[in-house]
Amino acid sequence: MLPGIKLFDLSGRTALITGGSKGLGEAMAAGLASAGANLMLVSRNEAEAKATAARVAEEY
């Protein structure tokens, strides 16, 4: 998302993201988190999912 532009607000909403530890899933996680959504990441690799969750939580 562009800095300073709030296109929509997902505060109080929860998003379930499959394949959320890398690639498009990671990008979706970052985008939804920037809009205020709570996230649930699903991945075949627990360590990668935890690392992605930590990065997204730190940034947003």
C-alpha cells in the first residue's frame, strides 16, 4: 500500500491465510496487517510460519 493512503480499514476483522509463510501468502499477510486485520497463518512449515508472523507483527 502507498504510504499515507488508507484505502480500507480491516480493524477488528480476522483473515485466514493459507500458504502464509512465503511468497504471495506472505505479501497478503503484510497487506492485510497494514489494513489492521488480525491474522491466522497456515503453512506446511511451522518454523517459516512463525518467522513470517514475527516479521509481520514487528512491522505492523
